[in-house]
Amino acid sequence: MMGIQTMNSTPNQCLFGLTAGDVTPIPKLQIVLLGSRGVGKTCVGNTILGCKEHDGKRTVHSEVRHGSVDQTEVTVVDSPGWWKGFPAEDTPQAVKDEMQRSMFLCPPGPHVFLLVIDADTSFNAKHLDAVTSHVELLGEAVWKHTILVFSRGDWLRTSTIEEYIEGEGLALQSLIEQCENRYHVLNNKNAEEDTQVTELLEKITGTVAANAWQPFIPDQQIFMSLEKKRRSVEEGAILRQKLVQTQRNLLTGMRNKLEEMKIVLLGERSSGKSSTGNIILHKEVFSAGQDEQCHKEVGQVGDRQVTVIDTPGWRRESSCSTEQMDREIVRSLCLSESGVHAVLLVVPLDLKFTETEKVKLEEHVNLFGASIWKHTLVLFTHEDKLPNKSIEEHIEREESLRWLVDKCKNRYHSMNNKKSDLCQVTKLFEKIEEMVAANTGQLFCPNMNDVYQRISEKFCRIQLKNVLKQRLEKEYRRRELELMSNFKTTLLELQEDLNETTSRSDTQGFRGDRAKPRGRTADQKNRDVKEKKMNAKINTAVERLDQEILKSTEFLRSSMDALMPDLRGAASASSISGSLKRHNPTSSFHQVLAWVASLQISTNKDNQMTINFPRSSGYNSQISLMTGQEYSENYRMDFKTGDSEFGFCSDQTT
């Protein structure tokens, strides 16, 4: 456990070889505030500047504020926060761009970054990953200019900050270490106390002194990239707005007001489906987080009768996807016999819509059949939680969002989930009516037998992939075991030869030097030491090999007992998936597993299942889906490339 230097009770100039007498106020100080949402960044800025501006309001874009503290002119730049516990890859690009823009709002650059952490909640490895991935968007050198500031210090009560840090564990201690032991505590409820601000300014002065009194100079390449991206995004947004308006103008004359409207909500868990349904019906009927089953509600909205069907949200993790959940999602259409006017794909704007989310959404939407896309509209939620830009600019910043909106033929709408006014709902209804007009009034009502068949095929493909993964890992382990055994044999032979050579050398030396004193020379002693070290290294290597050989042998033994899955639609055998989870693949085998997971499995004209490899791999293959009996009798798969053949065989043939 790292040693925590006490910095809260006394200024930290001792870290830089400074005493209180050496510290003189900085005439001009520029500060950038960083941190996740809700940690109190704005309150920290208010405490420093001695005001209550923007208290309680969320920062959606970087803001600059000015003030003076004693003899120092202070500039504070507040930046938008990320979701606590979510890494930078899950943060919308607009938020990350605003974070990077913050360091260019106080030229030539900030003297210090105050990284705000709330002292009233725990801090674990996930939070550490989130913090580091976001802070390093500004550049690696940013850590030398960073001080960790704990907000809500009143929660510590009688404990010291050092006791809190020690109690939180390695994640927080690692962050403290990253900031070179620079930290401070602020009590936001006692903002009038000048002492805590004075001490913070002294610590900031010490940090600036340690950096030769120079500010952090941001990389101009980042600024140029931001500007280039901004221009591109603005141009793309304008083009999309014009295209959408043209499409809507063409449909305006065709649109008829629907006296009855039927809507299905689809989306990921925590996307805001339930709150969206409540806003549409203008009443609290859907409960967030309780969406394990479809839920249908009917309400009168203005002079329309509106039916809203909420569905279970799918999870981000593929391992959590079940056939039962998918069947419940598609059951939503059974709750409206004549079909639905619109399928709203609910996408939150406060988290990045990544390639993974795109794949999961497409996978679930396609269960309904290709014709569903003519009846879909993208509904963006949490509009209030992003920087003040148009929805088109948000779309243009994210490649996956552009794909989704294009797939829905530019039908989209954004909603503020904190507002319940009917204006945004009325605009949504107008867009749905335009979509219905484009579909000549036809409702979406697929053949449910086909839908359930697609679900069965989906999980059949998943089972086949699990079999391939298990077979690949088994073959890999077998070959790895063979290599390790051979290497162990080679090491033991080397050790035996070394010992024999040493023994012969000692015998010959003793005979040749019989008349001389029996004391060993310095060269002989050095040789003895080297030989002992060599023997010790060989013994250590053999012990490690024995351990790895034992692991691989146990894995192979357990894999022989793995049950074959029922490829006709039942859930995959637990022993296959379980064995994969229990064992951590060594070397780079996880890359092989990822490659197998990316295989596209489909059905050819002869109703055979085929595996389509990426074109870049150079492989071509076709695997027929056999019955369980045929599979057991013919337990062999060959992958061919050119004139060579690479095969995985059953235990009997290996």
C-alpha cells in the first residue's frame, strides 16, 4: 500500500522544496475543472471564486468564469462531465470534444487542472479507468499539472482525508500516485471559509512552481483537429437538415391525422423507453427498470387514442442475451392484432452509440424482418444532457448514429425526458403520420411464425459458435500441451548434459592437479556459481512448465466431458460455456476466440449453414448443419485455404 503524505492540514510546498516564505501569489491563475457528472465541479468553481453562480445546473459545454482571490486574478473553466464509471469510449464525441476545447479557452494554457472526486461515494477500478481515459484525452503531460480535489469534505466527519484514501483501496491510491500525491479537500457546505481556498491556492502555487512556473501548453494539433471536425460536422448537419425538410415537404400534403395511433418502443436497457412512454401518454404508467415483460397502455392524448407498448430492453453484454428475452420482445406485436403504426428505436444521447450497440440493435430489430425498417423512427432521449448543439450535429459526430439514421431514411426525433410538455409529443406524432403516409397507410404486422423462426435460428448460430470456440480452444490446448512437454524434455536433457560435463571436468581437474593443493581456483568458483544459477533457472522453468502442463491437462480432461449442444434450438450446454468462463486463455488465444465470434453464419440455397470468413482472411468454407446424431458420428470440421488443409478432429482421430 502506498504511503500517503499529509497534505490537507498543511500546504504541500514541502513537496517541491518550498517553504511558506518562498510562496508569492501568482498575479494571474488559470484553472480547468475536470470530473464526472454530479461530483460538484461547478460548486468547486464557485467556492474558489466566492460566488453561487450556476449552482445546481449541469454543465453541458465548457464555460469560462473570471474572478479575483486576494491579489490573484483567477480564470476558471468548467468542463462537461462524463458518466461516473464509464470509460471515454462510452462518452459521446460531443462531450469529449468539449472537454478538449476547455484547455484552449484560457490561452496560452491552464496553470493547473483540478480533477474533482466526490468524497461521499466509493472509488473503484472502474472509476479509475473512467478518470484516466478521459483525462488523457488532453495529453499525457496533463498529470504533472493536476491536483485531485475531493468535494463534499463534510462527509468525512471525524475521519481525515488520509484515512479515507487508505480505506478506499488501491484504485484511489493509484490515482493519488498518478497526481504525484497532490490533493486537497473542500467542504462545499462551508464555502465561506476562506482558509480552505487559501490553502488550495498555495498548493496550486506549489504545483506551478514545480513546473518551472509555466502553464500547460495544449497540443495545437488537437485544436486544429477539433476545428476541422467542427466545420465538417456543421456542414453535414446543414445538409441533413435540408434533406429532412425536403422529405417532409413532399409528405406534408399526403399526411392524414390519425385518430388512433399504435406505437412500439424498442431499445437497450436504461435507454429511457419507459420515461418516453410516460411522456407520450402524459401520465406515469411505465416503471423504469421493471421491463422484463411487455407492457401495453392506452391513453387519450389530445383528440387521439394512443396505444404504447413498452418492451424489455436488451443488455449490452451478449452473454446476457437469452431466447426467452427475445421472444418476449417480439411478443409486443401480438399485443396489437392489426399491427402498429410506428416502431420507435429509443437511443439515449448521453452515452455513445458505439459499434457494439449498433450490432445489438440491428440484431434485435432484424428479428422482425427486413420490412420493419420502413416503419422505424429513431427517438433520441435525454436531449438535455448534451452540449447545446442541434440534434443533427450530434448525429454527424457519431458514425454509428449516422448509419442508424440513414437506415431509417432520416426519420428521427429528439426528446427532453425532463420536460412533459405536449409540444415535443405533437411533433413526434406529426413525423409518425408522415411515415405512415409514406407507407400508404399500411401498418407493420409481420408473420409471427417467421419471427419466431428467426429467433430459433439466431440461437442455433450462437450454439454453433460456442461449439467452434470450444473445439478451437481444445485443439489449441492440445498443441500447447505437446509443445510444453517437448520443451520440458529438452530442458531436462540440457540440465543432464550440463551436470555430466561439470562432473567430468571436476574429475579431470582433480587427476591432473593431484600434486597441487586441493583448494578451488577463482575461475572454478565462478563456474560453480554460474552452474548453480543455471540449474536453479532450469528447475524454476521446469516447475512453471509442470504447473502449465497440469492446467492444460485438466482443461483437456474437462473438455472431453463437455456436452454437445442441441443444434435444433435448445440453450447451449452449460459445460461448454462454463469451461470457457472458468479458464483464462493464455498467450494471444483470446484474439482467436474474438475472430471466431466475428464469423458470419448464414444459410445457403440448399438450406445448409455456412460460415463466411472476412475477405481479408483468404479463407473459404461451408459447413453443413448436421443433426445431433450425424454430428456425433462425424465429429470433424475442416477449414481449407488453397491447397492446404487445417482440420480439427475428434478425440478418436487426434
